[in-house]
Amino acid sequence: MNQFKNKFFEHIFNGQSKSVGEEFYLEVRDKYYPHLTEISQCSAEHLLSEIKRTSTYNLFIKEMNLLVNSLLYKSQVHGEKHISRVCIFAYYLACIKEFPLEIICDVLEIAKYHDIGRINDEEDENHGLRGAILYSQYFRNTSEKSNVYGAIITAHSLRDEVFEKVWLEWTNSMDNINYGKMLLGIIKDADALDRFRLRDCSLRTEFLHNKESLHLVRAAYELYHLYD
């Protein structure tokens, strides 16, 4: 089996097991997310174990090893570890939805570079567009889907309501806008699930797009607090 070049991924997937009880998550759930009481939760340990058992796990390793780290924003909040966790959530969501290989690759490509337009760690709805332009310039001759990726990277930092406008501005066809919405929903959810790096109350579950994401709140909490 291939190995990750990224030390953080090696630590997460091939380091010592972090098997723990769920009492840490339950305390946070009861305080901030009582509406999740009746929703079953996946632990971080189970999430990582399931990922390693996916049929496309070697593809995941390959795609992560192709990440151009020099493009990433250097930050403890929006830097390499954030990108790594977003990729984990995005990949897992794509797999449990049984997306074909091509879509899994699309999801990972967008997740890897969604924050390269960051210039600070503050709320900034324009960092998506800056990142999309940077991505388009850097991968101009190698990415066949740069317009699709550009639209999703642009839109990930904007309200859902403006997505159609963004999709068309990147010269994409309305015929496949549902594909774009599907990609955007995965990326936004994966990004949101990593908000435990900010505060324990930062995740707004009402804004999640996929029902599967609601089952990953415990995993998201543990992945940051136990594996960071």
C-alpha cells in the first residue's frame, strides 16, 4: 500500500490508535447541540477505519500526495491541517454516497485548494474568488475542469443563493448545474465540519447540505481535538 508524504496524514491514519469513549463529545453535544441527541454519530476512529477500507483508498493517498503545498495559505486556522481534515470529510462523504471515481477526484481536487485565496483568517467572502483565479492560473494547462472547480471554489465562501450566477460566470452550462450544486454541498459540509478548530460551538448544523454530514459531528469534534 502507498504511503502519505504528508506527516499529518501519516500521523492520523498510521499512527497510534486514538480509541476513546464518547464522553468528551457528549459534553459538547449536550451543551451546544442537544438537537443531535437522537442522531447516531460516527467516531473519528471509525471514520478513519472506514476510509482505510474504501476501495479507492490508494487513490485518496495518491491525490493527497499530489497536493501542491506551496499554494496553501500558511496558517494554523486555514492552513495544511485544515485542508487535510476537509479532504478527509469530503472524501468520506463522496464514498458513502457511492460517487463514481471521477466525482471523488473532483471532490478531492476542490477540497485541496478551496482556501488558497486566503490572505487572513478573518471572515472574508471574497477569498473563494481569489482562490479560484489563482487555481485557474496555476493549473491552466492541466485541469480540464478548471471552470467547474473555479465556480465551486468561488462559491464555497458565498451564500447558496448566488451559486447559479457564479456557475454561469465561470462559463458552465445550466445543463449540469445540479452537478455543481452536489459538489458545492459536499465541499461546504466538509469545510463546516472542521469548525471545531475555532470553538466548540462554531458548527452550524442547520446549514449542512447532506443528511450524512449530521452523523459526522462527533468524528469532526474528535478529529480536531484528539488528532491535531
